[in-house]
Amino acid sequence: MEPTLNQVITWAKAAGQIALDGYHNKHHIGYKGPTDLVTEVDHASEKLLMDSILAAFPEHAIITEETGVIKGSADHCWHIDPLDGTINYSHKIPFFAVSVAYQYKGKLQLGVVYDPSHDECFSAERGKGAWMNGEPIQVSDCPDLQHSLLVTGLPHNEPDQEIVARRMDIFGRLTNLTQGVRRLGSAAIDICYVACGRLDGYWEEKINSWDIAAGSLISQEAGATVTDLHGNGDYFKPPYGLVSSAPGIHAELLKNLL
């Protein structure tokens, strides 16, 4: 027995409600690193998702941001970010999401990203399409970088200053070549905004599986070209670098990333 998309949507929305209910509260903030925050809402959302999955599928494995790896069947694996955009959330910036993806035998099958602030639920099932609140979505038909609006994430704890300088050089170059580059603070939503055509392309050099699992499937099912930074379609593996964009700009975007 495998999960259904409706199941995952129900769980993601329940976790999102936890975040929404606690949004205006004073949060108990912990640090996993110098600038890597975690709140009590991350843990509460994660617990709900893990409990829901394991109650229905106790043999499944789970990879989640806060708890780490829950061992289980090698064929069935979940990738969970219970609160993508924790820094935004802790600063009362309403741009955060719950991200849940199911992977079977190495292939992503189901993906849900729920933005509770705007009550927008992005979802996809492999081979069947992508939706926002039940309505089909598709990427933009942007033909070139000059007419594109891009989005990216920049790690805030990179110790190697040469890497930082290179990433900032790419950010500046693409800002100059396009209508602009946004840094919004939630990779899951960034990629879904590409999926529904609000943005034309996303890239990030190094990220975690739980940040991109659901969004990458959603954007791919919405017609985006999705690869690693070298144009390889087998992108879902360490270091999980990702480029997701309108097909018309993908090759040009890749040329400017390396």
C-alpha cells in the first residue's frame, strides 16, 4: 500500500495550521549553528507529520530536518521540512511553508508544499501533473534571461570566503542580466513559484534533500526543466544543487552559474 496525494495534502495542511496558530506567539528559539534557527513550531509540525506517516506506514523511512533519519524500508522514503523558512517565521515575515515528499525506489512520487500564510497548497504526483489549490499550474513561457525574474538562496554560514565571493558574483551578474533576482528565504516556495509561473527560474548551489524534494517534483510536473547545476537530470543526490526554470531560459541560465 502506498500513500495518496490527498493524504499528504491533509497532513501538510495540518502541520501548516500549527505554524499559523503559533505565528504571533513569542517563540522559543534554539540554534543548530551560528545562524541556523529552530523553534518549538518546527518540532511540533515535524512531530505531527512523522506521527501521521508512521501511523499509516510504519515500515517507511523518513528523512527530516530536525530529527534526521528514521530508518525503514529502502524502497519507501519521505523527505520532510516541517517549517521551511524558519528565519522568516521567527521574524514574523509571512513567507514559510511545510514541505513533504514521498519517494519510491529512488524516484520522487508525491510532493506537497503548503504555504499557510496565503493558504496556497502546491502539489504534484509523478506523471499526472501539478496543481495549486486543486487547479493545474504550469511554468512560464519566458524566452530568455533578459525577460526573466529569478530567485535563489544564499547560505548564510559558508566559512569559505572564496565560495561566498563566487556566489555573490553570480548573483550580481544575473541581477544585471535579468529583470532581477529575489532571495525570499524559502526554497520550497521559491521552486513552487517557478512551477506556477510567478518566477521564471530558481537555482541553488548546495541545499538539503528536504528543502527541494517536493518543490522539484512540483515544478517538473508543471513543465519546468529541472537539473543540477551541470545540466544533469539526475539531480536528487548530494550536494542537491538545483536549477528549476522555464525551458526557454534553462540553457542560458546554466551558462551563467559556473
